[in-house]
Amino acid sequence: MSISKKRPLMITAYLCLVFTIPFSLGDLGSMLFYSIALLVVFPFYALFSTKSLPFSLRQELRQYYPSLYYLLLLFAVSSLISWASVLFAENSLQQKIMASLRYLEYVLLAFYCFVLARLYRAERVSVVNFFMMIVYGALVSIALFAYIYFVDGAPNVRRWAYEPPLGTNLRMTGILLSAAIMTCVVRIYIEQHSRFFLWFLYFSLFALSAFLIWTASRINILATVFSVAIVAYLMRAWLKTSWLKLMSVFLVMLLSVPVGDYFSISPWGGLNRMVGFADRSLEQETLEAAVEEFGNGRIQVWGAAISAGMEKPVFGQGPYGFYFSDYIPEEIERVHNVFLHFFVEFGFVGASLFILALFTLAFYGAKYAKQAFINKDVNWLVAASVVLVLTMSSVANRAYEFILSTYILVSAFAAFPMQRKKKAHSTESEVG
């Protein structure tokens, strides 16, 4: 009741849905429900509820970041051509339907990002609120997994890596956990908290890190460690944060490792899985075989992606094109690499435009980063940290290919216009 009085009921319902994401996306029906609720119903509500706001994000983007604006516009045109090439070619009906659904997914994600940015700007909802819902939901996931594991007899436990009782795939759970961990780290480093809430953040960091080790998601673990290290380095360089405070985060994460590994499930969980890949790689007779074993088949998938992309190098195979390519390995749907993923789907033209847009965002973000740290702009820093960790993991993971992880990404990208707002406020203060 107190929450609903502070914000519109739809915003409260939206945050409640975000809270349930980590432990409720386990089947096609729930995925469809969440897609409609979060990418259709909520964005239209947000659009109409903010139509009277005295700013235009499109005009601001065009005025202050023209290179990014035109890159995104050209990518929209090129991706439309890629989709149309699937519809008008002699492809199966299934491929045309799947390509259309994937393209619709991209359009809805872009629409959602636009309206969420308006809500962020209007301060109807904050980035911290959004990603703390992910933190809370992930903690509930840990409790539910513990209940199923210890109390309910852990049915089907040997296949939990790909058929978990909650969620769709434990490696995808690792993506959510890395975003939640970065949220806790930024809040610990940047904000001043009561002793109780600070301990809660440390406890959350410990539990989430242990759960990440338990899932044995190697790419997400590495991306998370590197991202935390980057944030800590910038805290030291720009805010002169004490070594004690910086190292406390690493100590908590380090202490979580034996706990997560102790409860891991052989053969797919914990450190044993990660060490096992290294041992099997060393046993291979050739370097190529060793790399393939360590990459868990990714080298084969990337080679197939390059072949599929070169078959139609200009505008690509179209949305979801890798799945229907003649080069696809059996039962493989995703490329596990952001660059190759867009090369296969949208060709050299679309992939170049999209990657250039990402680098342009990174350039503008890097220019604002120091000011964000100095101003302790926690909302922008949480969003930037989430983008950083998921983009790093996307080099060998599915962060830009899977609906759930792309939803988390665009929710973070939606905070980008806020840096212009912060800059404007800073300039006005200096003039005053």
C-alpha cells in the first residue's frame, strides 16, 4: 500500500514483474506472458503517461549525438532490408515466421528502451530500483533452488544445467547474476548506507557470487571479475577510495567461491566443471583440438557462423538466420558471439553499423564516466556497469542473442540519455 501511494500502480506492477524474472521464466507460456507484459503493455502505458513531458529524446539524440543517431537510423534501415530479404526469398514458411518474430522482438525492445528512457528522465522509476528488483529476485531464486535441492529431493538434478527447475538455462541465470552483482558492487562503492543495508548488500554480493560459482558459468564469472576490477580501479583513480573499502568487495567474492563450489553438482557445476575443461584441453593431441575442447564447441560454432555469414555477406541471412543456415551444427541455435551474431543476421552492413553504434556509445560513456564517479551518479554507474559486464561476456556468450539478456541490456542502455541531463544540470550550476 505504501509503495502504490508513492508511484502509479502500473509502475509498481512493472517492478514486481521485474522482481519475478530470475525465477519464473521456465517455459514458452511464461516467456510469452512476460514478453507481452514487459514489451507491449508496459511500453504503451509508459508512452502515453509521458506524452506531456517537455523534452524529446529523439531530438536530443539528433542534436547532441548526431553520429549515434544516424548510425542507429541506418541500422534500422539495413535490418529492415535483411528481414525483407527473408520474406521475399524462396525460404520455408517456418523461416519466414521465425524471422518475423525475431525482427518483431528487436522492434519491441527498441520501443521499450525508448519509453523506459523517458520514465528514467521523468524520475518515475530509477535504474537502481530496476536492478535491485533483479537482485531481490535472484536472492529468492537462491532460496527456491536451496529448497528444491535440500527439501524437495532435487528431481532431475543431473540435468539442471539445461533443464533447471527455475528459469530456462543456468548459464542464462549466470547473466542475470552478473548484472545483480555489479549492482551491489556499485552501490557499496558509491553510496553511503545505514549499517543494516550495507551488510545486506555485502550478504547479497556473497550469496550471488556463490550462486554464480555454483552455476559454473565460466564466461560470466570472468566478465564479472574483470568488470569489478575496472570499477575498483576507477574508484581509486578518481575518488581516492580507500584500499580497505575496495578490497572488501573482492574478499567477499573470494570467500563465496568455496561455498558455491561445496554445494555444486557434478559434472556440470562448480569449479570441477571449469577445471575439467582445462584438464581435457591439455589431454588433446593438437592445439586446435585443445582450443575446441576448452571452448566447449564454440570454435566449431564460430566457424559455422563465419561460413553462414560469408554466404550472404552484404545483408546477412536475416533475423534468426543462423538456425536455418546449412552450416548450423546440430541442435545449435545461437552463435555465442555478439559480432558474429549480427554478421550472420544482418551481414557486413548491419553488423558494422551496430558495432560502430556500440563503440560510439562507449566513447560518449567514457567521456562522461569521470563526471559520473565524481558526482556519484549511482543510476548511470549501475547501468554502465551492467552494460560493461554483459558486453564483455557477449564475446563468448549469448548476452546479445537471448530475449531475457537483451531485455536486461536495453533496460541499462535506456539510462544513457540521463548523462545529457546531468551534464545540462552541471552546466547550469556553473553558470549560476
